[in-house]
Amino acid sequence: MWQGKRGAGERAPGLARAAVLPLLITAPVLPTIAEWGVGRFVAMLTVREYPSEVGARRWMQEKSSRT
């Protein structure tokens, strides 16, 4: 029983370090990802129509006016 407990206690710090490793790897790009997310959210609330939507609508109008 004691050896089993000792083994579990020794593994815990290693697992804690393993959980921090992905965070350390992604830390340099997290500000960029956050800025992108905030920008998309603000654009969703403030921009009436995206340029791609305008182009698609014009293309559909031209296509329907030809037929």
C-alpha cells in the first residue's frame, strides 16, 4: 500500500509539468489569438456587411439578371 502511495505522489509533479508544457508552447501566440478573436467579435457587432458578402451578392445579381 505504501509503495503504491509513494508512486502516485511521485507521478503528480510530473503530470503537473506535463499540463503546463502546452501552455508554455502556445504562450507566445496567445495574445495574437486573443486579438483575432476580439477583432472578429467586434466586427460581427459593428460591420453591416463583409466585403466577401458584397461581392457574392453582386455576383448573384449579375447572374440572375443574365437569365
